[in-house]
Amino acid sequence: MAAFDVFNGDADGICSLVQLRNAEPRDAQLITGVKRDIELLDQVTAGAGDQITVLDVSMDKNKKSLMRVLEQGASVFYSDHHFAGDIPEHANLTALINTASDVCTSLLVNGYLQGQFAQWAVVGAFGDNLKKSALAAAKPLNLNAPQLEQLENLGIYINYNGYGSQLEDLHFHPADLYRQVADYASPFDFISDNRAAFEKLEQGYQADMSAAANIGPQSVTDSAAVFVLPNEAWARRVSGVYSNDLANGSPDRAHAVLTVKDNGNYLISVRAPLNNKTGADELCRQFPTGGGRAAAAGVNDLPADQLSQFVDQFTDFFTHRV
């Protein structure tokens, strides 16, 4: 009998798994990748009695492989907050799905575990730019302001590490970063004990955000702004967290950060306005490689000749959205 832990390479995926494995230790094969690598169940070949945990990747994007592993006799625990489509009913499937805009997988797992490792849930929620939800989850923990800031920074840094077009763009392979934090029941212990890893993430984040801040918008209105970053590793790493930073700075405006890829096409991160966290997934699913959730979504490979179409569609969509 084999076990597989399948998880998104961002803060939410990693922090969800840290909670689960602190509560339910298991020797499992880790399957993850860059944040946009979400069809991860394709990599699993299961047999009868195998245990599969899937965290923070769209069930809709993994539906075919989910049905395959269930038919092969595996049991699956699946928790996520992205668009799921129709959730299959199967005796071997436990599905913990909630697509509300103020929920992330770390918070769902926190509820499932009845708050056993709530500090990690707070880190994951901060990483997903769900600040209000993170603070609500942190309230029973009676943390002071500097402690909350530490958890917020850690969430941002872990999330930042997951972005990139390829694993070579990242400071840590997400599986390696998970292993760095997995043994810690408290994120404060990780920050204290593993200063080298924490500071590598912190210094990389600060350098990349500084570079992004030097690039002005390609187009901007009261409702929508578009930024285009160059085909550089730093730009690929920073695209998601820079989108979050822009959203936090102008909460009534939608933002799209486009990064030029090696093939000349664009990787896109879209953030709905923080004050109306809806529509990002609806917009992005209009493009063949698009997906995500209501508040934050993206397009993995926008053809270069569709740039003007995307900018117009994005601006029009959020200008007329009530």
C-alpha cells in the first residue's frame, strides 16, 4: 500500500499539508511543482488500498485522473477552494471543498483538524492574501502585532517561492521547502531554527519586489490596471505576490500582471478588487489556459497576438462589473 501527498507549491498548499502531517504523520510520496502546475494527479499511478491526499489544486482540472485513481481502488482526501465543477460521489472520496472568496485550503484543513495547528493555517491564509480571514483565524491564538507580522511575512515569502514558469526559477523546489517546514508544529519555531531558509526567501522577495516597483503600468483606469514584466527569472518569481501587493494598495481596482515567457507569450496573474473579490476566475476561464478562483486567477499561456484582446477584455470586464 502506497501513499501520495499531492499539493500546490504555494503557501496554501504547503501550509495545508504541514497541518495534516503534524496531525496525521504519514510516509508519502510528495507530488508538487510550481504554483501553476495544477494537473498533479496525472502523475499518480494508484492501486487498491493506496491513500492519496490532494490539496489546493482544482478538482475540475484533475477530474479525469481523480476518477481514474478512485477506480483503481485508492482512497482520496481532497481539499480545495478553487473551481471544482461537479463533485463526484464515490465511497472512497472525502471532499472538503469551499469556493467562497474568503476561504483557502489552509483554513478548510484548520477546520477539519479543529484548530490543532492553527498558526500554520494563519500563515497559509496570509500567503493567499486573505488578510481578514487570517486575522479571524488568529484571534483565538492571542498573538501580538509583531507575531502576526512574522506569520504574515512567512506566508508571503512561502507563496512567493511558488511562482515561476519552471522549477529552476524558484529559490526552493516546493517539495524541498515543505520538507524544511514539515517537522515544525509552530511556524515560529521554523523562523527561529532555520534562519538560513527564512532569510533566503526574505532577501529574494525584497530584491524582486524592488525590481518590480520600477516598472509602471501599461494601462490604468480607476477600475483596472495592467502591468507587463520582462522575461526574467525575478519577474516570474514575483508576479503573484506583486499582484497581491498592487491589490492591497488599490482595493477598488482590479490588477493584471503579465510576464513575458520564453516563447513570447504571457503568463498572467489577475486579482479582482479586494473590495469586490469576484470575477477573476470567470474572466480567466474565457482563455484556454486560464483558471483560478474568484478573487485571484490567471492564464498560463496567453498568445502574444492576443495581448490587446486580453487588456481590452480585462478592462471592460472589471469596469462594468457591479
